Amino acid sequence: MTTVLRGALLSYKALFTWLNPLGYLSSRIVRPVGMAIAFISLSSYYGAAIGRMLIGSSLLAGAGAVIYGMALSVGNERSYGTLGIWLASPQSKLAAASQRALPHIADGVFGGLWTYLACGLLYGEMPIGVLPFTGLLTLAVLTTAGFGLALSALALVVEDLFIGPNAAELVLMMLTGTLVPYDRLPGFLQPVSDLLPITHIMAAVTDRLSGSGWDTRQLFAEAAVGAGWFVVSSCFMFWTVKRATHRTEPA
């Protein structure tokens, strides 16, 4: 376990773009709070409840840290000229990508919780307690990590490192019920939403805020979605590793 954590921290230090203090401050502290303020203010202006948008924006802050972090933790191997060496190493690439996800999972929990507390103080409202929110956030970050593993794999074969995470963040914003309620989505997009991380957590949150209590079935469904994404992403990783290895072999 110590070796796994040491390797995860070394990869974070060596490959994460925003490790410098100013970069981390702007991207992980200021940006998610600013986005949450914009979403909450806009929705409240049109009469929507603050609580649901506050929770959704904070969950997105945690998920964003994971999807960008996991994509760059592998994709930056190309940027730093070490992709060929990494591909040639005997370590399982799936295990390596999963190991590198650990700091970003912790970072996502921190970022989402920070956003929730900061915006809760700014707006004077805490729709659910800090402990239940932390539990929901941890589940959301873990299920997003299964989704983010596909972005790690994509970074092996797509040279523009930000195409994948930018598109993924937009999808999570629009189709998971965080910013746009599930029942407001077009009918043909709702089945897609059901397959994405965070959707079932937001369904449980909506039930809780309406006074119905926690629907644990939604939380189990969220865990199943995360496990499903991990399986699919693992298969995708095996394919992209073979493709990337072939492309980096000398002629």
C-alpha cells in the first residue's frame, strides 16, 4: 500500500500540470467557486431553489478535478516526451492509470467540499449537512473516476489533451441533472443521462430536498454506473495501449 501511494504521489508531482501553487489556486480553488456562484446566481434569478444548484455545482467541482487530472496524468507523458518509455515499461498500464487516479480522487473530494462550504457561507444556506454531502461527494468522485479512466485511455491516442476532458465536463454539466433537471432533458437524452456518473446522486438529492428522504436505490445505482464505466474503460485502455504502442514503435 505504501508503494502504491508513493507511486501515485510521484506521478502527481511529475505529471500534473497544475501542481504549481498559483496554477492550483486558480484552477482548483477559485475557478470551481466562481463557476458555482455564476450557476447559483443565474438559477436563483429565474426563481429556482439555491439548494439543489449548490449541491450540483459542488459535485461538478469534484468531478472536474478527477476528469482533468486523470486525463493529464497519462496524457502529459506525451507532452514531456516520456510516453514511449512508459509504454515500454513492464507495469500494467491499467494499474498505473488507476494508481495515478488516487491523488485526483482526493483532490476532487477536497475541491467539491471546499466549493460547497464556501458557497454555503456566501449564500447562507446549507441544504444538507456537511457529513451527508461528503459521503455523496465521495461516491460521485469515485464513480467519475471510472468514467475518467476512459479519458486516460483516450489521452494515449489523441494528441490534444484537453479535447476529452473539456467534452466530458460539458456532458456532465448538461446531462447529469446537476445544472439541468433530469425531467427537463429531451426524452431521447434521458437514457444517456442514466448511464452517466452523478445522475443517480442528483436524483437522490432531488428526492431528499423534496422531503421524501434518501432513496438508497439511487445510490446503489450510482455505484453500479461507476463499476460499469470502470469495466468499459478498462477494455478501452487495453485497446488504446496496443494502438499507442504500435504508433511509437520504430519503423
